[in-house]
Amino acid sequence: MATTGTEQHRWWKESVIYQIYPSSFLDSNGDGWGDVKGITSKLDYLKKLGVDISPQADMGYDIADYKAIDPIYGTIQDVDDLIAELKQRDMKLMMDLVVNHTSDQHAWFLESRSSLDNPKRSWYIWKKPKRDSAGKPLPPNNWSQILGEANSAWTYDEKTDEYYLSLFTPEQPDLNWENPEVRAAVHDVMDFWLARGACGYRMDVINLISKVQSFPDAEPVLGKEHKYHPGRKYYVNGPRMHEYLQEINQKVLTKHNAITVGEMPGVSDIDEVLRSVGSKSGELNMIFIFDVVDIDNVPGSVRMTLHKWNVKELRRIQTKWQRAMIERDGWNSVFLENHDNPRSVSRYTDDSDVYRDYGAKLLSLMQTTLAGTIFVYQGEELGMRNVPKEWDPEEYKDIESINFWKKSKALYSVNSQKMSEAQEVLIKKARDHARTPMQWDDGPNAGFCAESVKPWMRVNDDYKQVNAEKQVAAAGSDDLSVWQFWQRGLANRKVHKDVFVYGDFQSVGVDSDDVFAYTRTGESGWSGLVVLNFSGKNVEWAIPAESKVQVWVVGNYKGKPEKGLEGVIELRPWEGILGRCST
């Protein structure tokens, strides 16, 4: 069964979800950190953009209680107020659910580590150490830490002489999902927030919750100079993951008609993905498929690497997942940015002052015309870009960046070329780029916090030129700002949802090395032809004879596109156009 047709319509498929990184959104109380009240104060801005569900955000669960909010972000009353304000605007709240691991300061873990026989010992993954010839404790296996592959994924606890699994950082111990008490506790947390008014969850790294219980060594894929290696084979979509997700669906989600999106890194197999998001799977509504945001990773290696990608790869990935969901009755998420990836305009296009606007609009045109539920990340609607390359690496705050730079200095301190390459990775791939404060206006600290307050992270230098106030107020219907282009694209998508949300997808012009083009066809008797020049040069492109273009309706350059309706057309650098075609 295909996903096209009115029988497949669901509210969450048509929704626009705005992803917020609370620390960097808006500081309302003068401490330099964003907070819940800051989010509430900007709901009209989000509503005007065209957002339905917001924030899709990690509120920072209190370190001692999943049913509270980290005080740095506010109080549970602030969240209740946010939910009430969203409801007044016919908007919804989506929460972040982080249950692969907890904080090492969480009450559960404090109990677990207190003694070998504590009732919560088995709530986490503890293993006895190996020993070297001198009796020194060694990790149980050679798995590397996800946010720092130079380090072990295991953390030694001297008091009990055992290691606990901490795939991400030592401060984030992994929960033991084999224990039914853990699963019941997670279900209880989910029920709590759904009953309070949340509409659903973004489920953080939810495909890592099941581990191969023999915990074997990983293959030495990083090379012999590395002590530790990624153990993904033994915990990505592990042996009981589908069982656990079905249990969540049956015991929690179906009671609340909740929306779910699973963060599932490291999974690219269609069959495996459809086991989770097929309409009859009984697991999740959709997942974040990472193929596009992994396109510049060295294949088979870690995220902090650089690989030159091309348009044919982009076309292959998008076509693969668009067709798979249509043909096999699943559903996509559509996204290019989140708090774990650099800015899309810098990553996929040219973020120079000359081309930033065009590149940001090109990416908006692509996302607003692909099938799937759209996720817009804060600042993406402004075309916010990566921090300048001149910033010192010490400005970077993220633990992954810090570990990467520390490892690079340890390995390559006498090799200037290798250090230069490592800095290039930071400049292009660091998660910090998505975490700089939101640029609200051209005033002090970009309006994120008061002039007298030091923001937790430095504001990007370009805020006087790139900010929300300037873009929302921009004049001229034929030369929209990036924000206005997003607003129009989201609105048109809803008006023509039979084409752009539910319609068929076909890739066209597949021989081009520079242009990604496709058609979307609905039940209303017309189709849209989307033509995207992913290059910084003028390109000639032949309109397929069968396309029957009637008019070019949208472009990312000033005015409506003035192109021929058949034959060969010329596309300017980073130009994207949308044509209306007869069927």
C-alpha cells in the first residue's frame, strides 16, 4: 500500500515541528542560559512562522528526577504555563525522552553505585574488570566512547571495583533495559508527561537501548594506534529493541494517541527501519534517518571526519527513503539540522555573504516539498551559519568537540598538517555551531540575553546582519528574507498537502552531477517539479519532455523564475525553482 491518498492522512504527518535547544533559545531571567519562560515568550513568533508543535526540546530533566525540570530552565509550573499557552494557540508540546542513559547524579544511579547488593544495582550495566599482569583493572571490552573515541565506553567505580557502561560520557551511565523494573519506570515517566499535556516524544538514541548481552570486543576499525573502537554492531538496533518499542507502544503510547519520532543513528537498512515505522509496526510514527546528515562522514568511521560528498549521493539517499516509505507504507521525518549537527547552509551550500540567502532558501525549498513530517531547528529559518573559522578551538563548549581537540593534540601535536586537518573538522562538523545563542535582533548579545549578562556561549559574530527581527520585518514580496521564504513554503505545503505531504515522488534528471530534481504528484490533477542546483556555478539543465511545465511559481532568487517551459534552462549558483505541471 502506498502512503499517497486521503486514507493515509494523519494530523502528525502534516504538522511542522520546531526543534529547540533550550540553553540557546532565549534567556528570560538574566543568568545567561535559555529557559522555559523564554520559549513561552516567543510562541507568537513560532505560530507566525507556521509551527504546529513546539518545542521539540530537551527540557533538561532534573538530575534527581525525570518528573521535574532542571532548575536552570525553570520549574514544572513554567512547563504547565507553556503547555497552556501552546493550547491557546492551537499548538502542541513535544518532549525529549532520554532513557538510554541517565545522569550519574540521578537518584537511581546514586543508589546503584552505592553497593554491589543495592536493589538498583541491576538498573545499570555493571561488569567486573579485566586485569593486566600487575592486577590493574581494565575495561570489560574495547568499546569506545561515542563522544570521544579515544576513551573507553566503560567507567571504573573504585568503591565497588566494577565498571559501568557509559556509551556517551562517564557522566551518562546506560540503563539496563533487560531489567523489567527499568522498563516499568520509563513507562511511568512517559505516562506522567503525556497526562500533563505533552503530545508525544522525540526519543533520544532509542535504538541503543538493547545490547548484545555477551558484550564482545569490537572489531579494530579505527586502526591499531587506537585502543578502543566503536561497538555499534553490538548495541545499534540490538536484539530486543523491537520488543521494547512495541511494549512502550502498547503500554503507553496507544492510550494517549501520542506522536513519536525515534532518534536512530547508524541504521540505514530499509527493512530494519520499516520494522519500526511501518504503519502496522506498532512501534513508532517515524524516525530520524541520518543518511543525509552523515553524508560528509568518512564511510564506516566516526562523525568527526570529513568526506567529500556529491549531488548523486544526495539524490540516491533522498530517493531511497522517499520511495521506500511510499511503496511500503511507512513515514519519513524531513530534517537537515538539529542540536547535534552543524548548520545546514554551511554544510550543504555556500554560507558566504554573497550566497548564504540563496543556499538557505534552496534547502528550505527542498525540505518543504519532500514527503514526511518537517522538523525545523531553531535558527535554521534565519539561515544561521557555522561560527567563523577564526574562532579559537577553546571557544567550543561541547564535550564531543573538547574530546576531539584533546585527542588531536595528544596524537598530532608535532604534526602541523594533521592539526590543521583536525581544526578543519571542528570548523565544519562541531555540534557547537548549532548551539550558539539564537539571533533575535541586532542589539547586545543578539537579544538572547541582556547586555549586562554574559551568555553561556558566545554569540555568532554575524548577528547584526542575520537576525529574526530584521528578517520578519523585511519588505518586498518579490525578494523574501530566508524567514519569509520558510513561512511561505510551510504555508503552501499545507494548502497543497495532497501534493507535497502525501503525493507521489519521482526523481528526474538523474544524470546531472549538479542538480537534484524530482516531481511530487497528488490527487488534484497537477504535479510539482522541484529543480535544485547544488553547485556554486551556472548550470544548464534539460527539462524532461514528460514534465509538461505550465508555469514556474517559486524560486529562491528575486522575483518569479523567468525560465523556459521546455528544453534546456540555465540555473544560477544555488538556484532552486518549483514548477507547476499538468499530469
